[in-house]
Amino acid sequence: MHVTSTETVPLSTSLRHATMAVHERAHHSSYMAALLGGHLPLDGYTLLAEQYGAIYGALEAASDTLAHDPVAGPFVIDELRRLPGLHADLDALGSGIPRILPATHAYVDRLRTAAGDPQLFVAHHYTRYLGDLAGGQMVGKLLDRTYGITGPGALFYDFATLGSPSRFRVRYRALLDAAPWDEVARARVAAEAVHAFELNIAVLGELADEVGAGLAA
């Protein structure tokens, strides 16, 4: 029987298949169910934005570190940066000193490790930015509908500077597929992408505990 090497499968395809199940778990977490169902108080959403501030602070610091790396550097796309919008959002939401949950600290620690490893960095970059781009329009509309928030408070989900999301996804998949990694490296990237989702699921679980989303979902 002929076995096709995973190296011949585009990395973008491998990542999508590897993360399919864990992506569904994240999307159907009790916290996300409560948020998407419009059941959270505004401070329950603000707590999520505070976690994102820490997560994207670490991810975008890693981007700065790897901006000139021959493989990771092309993924450092200024139009993707979420931190400036997040800062404006947190100001608009009335966040004072952000309350960072233990699971978020663990996530941030892993992102700091990724700053020294292009393969780990690309895995985390892929899971965060493409996930937020995919769900951003829906959550942005929900913030308007549920809380009356447009502009500051919801800028995290505004990807207008990227232009067409579908065209950008094609561009991003091409970057993934052009990365010069062998089969072992690609498997490592896929494993780290799954780990990134697990870290995110842990954050969502703690958020649910904090806001009682498990009871609301």
C-alpha cells in the first residue's frame, strides 16, 4: 500500500485537520456559548478582553522579536496587530488594573517561549489571528446587539485594514505552505497549534468559572 508523506500535504491543510476537534471544543465552551447567546453581563466580556490584552501583549512582543526571522518574519503583518485596539477597548470598557487569570499566565508563558522558536511562534500566530479573523465579524455584531458597543470597546474585532478576509486567508495559507519545514518540523507546528487551542480552552474554562457561564449555558 502506498503511504503519502505528510510533507506532501500543504501545511495549511495539515493544521486545519490537526486542530479541527480542539477548535470545536473551544467554540462550544460554556463561556463562548454564554457570550454568543447574549447571556453575559458586560463585565463578563470585559474580563475576556483583559485576558486578550495579556495574550496579545505576549504574542505581539514575540512578533517584534521575530520580525526579521527568514521564516517567521513574513507572518508579522502590521494590519493584524490587535494590541492597539485592545488598549482602546479596555479604556472604553472601564477596565482599571486588568485581572489576569492563572490559565492566562500559563498561556503567556508559552507565548514567551515561542518568541525564541519560529515553529512555535507560527503555530500560535495561526491559531490566534486566523481564529479571531474568522469569528470577529460575528462577535463584533453581538457586542453591538447585546451591549450597544460599536467602535472603542469592539475594536479588537475590526479587521477592516486587512481588506477582504477571504483574500487574506488565501494569502496566509500561502505563507504557511511556503514555510521551508520538513515533515518533523511540520508535525511539531501542528502539535503546538493543538496545544495553543488547549491553552485557550483552559482560559475559557476559568472565565466560565469566574462569571458563572457554566450555569448560564
